[in-house]
Amino acid sequence: MAPDKKAAAAKAKGKQGAAQESFDERIARLESIVQDMEEGGLGLEEAIERYQEGVVLLKDCREVLGGYRRQVEELTKDAENALRPYEGDPDFEELDEADAE
């Protein structure tokens, strides 16, 4: 198989596998790839394949984190809106009077 076809196959395999893995599993795999590459015992082709897999995993992890960030922002916004007193809330007025004293 030609190097370009191998890279495309590895990328497709990485995307399919990443869709089935949890975020923590993807991070663990990414850390494993980094460790293997830092040790330096990989051949050039294998190092390139691992690098490509790592790039796909990193992109997927960033997308997942972005989704989680948006969820947290939305939940925070909903919680802030839920905590606002409604107009004519007698408890809120009592708090204002207590603060004035």
C-alpha cells in the first residue's frame, strides 16, 4: 500500500475508533503515543503513523472539550437565570431592607 493510502486508512481507522472510545480512553491513547514517540524507538513510518493518529485524537478531544465547555456555559447561564428573583418577590425585598440597615 502506498504511503498516502496508508495515511488515509490510518486516519479513517482513527476516526472510527475514536467515535467508539470515551474521552478518557482517547486521552490515555494520546499519552501512550506521546510516550512512544518520546522514547524514540519507532521507525520513521511507524512514527509518522502514530503522529497522524495522535493528531486525529487531539482534534477529537478538542471537539469533545468544546462541547463540554458549551454545556457548562449553558448550564451556568440557566442556573444564573433561575437564581434571579422574580418581580414582586417578597423575600427579595426583605433582603434589600436588611441590607439597608
